[in-house]
Amino acid sequence: MCAKKDILIHDTSHISYETLLEGNKKFIANAIEEDPDYFTKLANGQKPPILWIGCADSRVPANQITNTKPGEIFVHRNIANMVVHSDMNMLSVLDYAVNVLQVKHVIVTGHYGCGGVIAAMSNQQFGLIDNWLCHIKDVYRLHASKLDLIKDEKERADKLVEYNVIENVYNLCKTSIVQNAWHKGQDLAVHGWVYSIETGVIKDMNVSTYDNANMGNVFKFK
């Protein structure tokens, strides 16, 4: 660990292209030592019960923070864990997870201290990503009456992280993929979590949804 402006940050100076390859060898050795058939089992296919839609932040790895193994969580990540209805990448992952893998749960997982959320709260331009951040700014607009009352910037950013997760859970429910699964009687739940990098604790936002009963009529497909 090293200090920067009196804040401890994770030291990554030892990471290189070569150390990644060496790490792979250690991973293989450790996996086979624990289970000689480990890779044979993985190669036979996957049937994960979870689709994780999370942030691309390197400090929020789905498997490690949930103590799960490869093959147990299907993962899609982007800047600030967004569910954008025109994002064919996300929709393709969602469609495959729901209709082919038949996952039981889709979890939108944000995290406090999210750089994308913090950037969206500013008026600064960052480049191409500004167009992506507009989706987060729209979340702010929806909840501006409450967010603007929070004077502390970090507290306001944390609250926007939570609102962003909640809105993207709702966005997931609005997709034809999820609604068609519910219409077919498929066992599928959508959840929202926020992860604290500072403590390692996952906060359940208590917005779990199992059908479209609470959606606005304009969003419901027949």
C-alpha cells in the first residue's frame, strides 16, 4: 500500500503483462489441486442461476465479493452499471441469460464512490463518455428535488448511486426480454444492490421485482 494525499490506495506497481501469465499458471495449479476435474467440469458447459449487471470498476469483481466460483454468475459490466434500452451489448447478454441460460435472478449492482456517477454530477466534459453519462444525469433529473437538498457532495453522490440502481432495475423490468419471460411464467426475479468498497458490504435496495404489476401501464406489453 502507498499513500497519496494522505489516502491509502492499492499498489498495482507489481502488475505487468508477464505477471498475469504467471498468475494464470498459479490459478491452474491451485484449481487442479483442489479439484482434479475442475476444468473438465467447466468445459462441459455453464448453467449459472444469476445474471450480474455491474460497473466496470476493477474493485467490484462479482465472484470475489459474493464468494462464488467461475460458472456460477453470468456477468455484464459497463460504466456505472447502466441498463440502456438501445444498448445491444447489454440486451444481447440479457436475452442469452434469460432465454438460453434460464437464469433465476438478474441483479443490478452499483457501488458507492462510482466514478461514472460522480462524473455525471459535474458540468465537466470528459469526451465520448459524456453521451453515456447523460443517462445518469437523467436519473439525477428524476430525483433532483431530493438530491439538491443534500449539501454534502459525497452523501449526494452515494444517494445518486442508489437511485441509479433503482432506476436501472426498473429499466430492466421494462425490457421486452424480461416481460416476455414473466408472460411465459418463467421464474425470474430482478434485484438491486449497492456495494461498499470501503467495507465490503452489499446493501440490498429492497426493490426486488417478480412481475410487471407495479409498472406504469404505458410500459406493459400485452
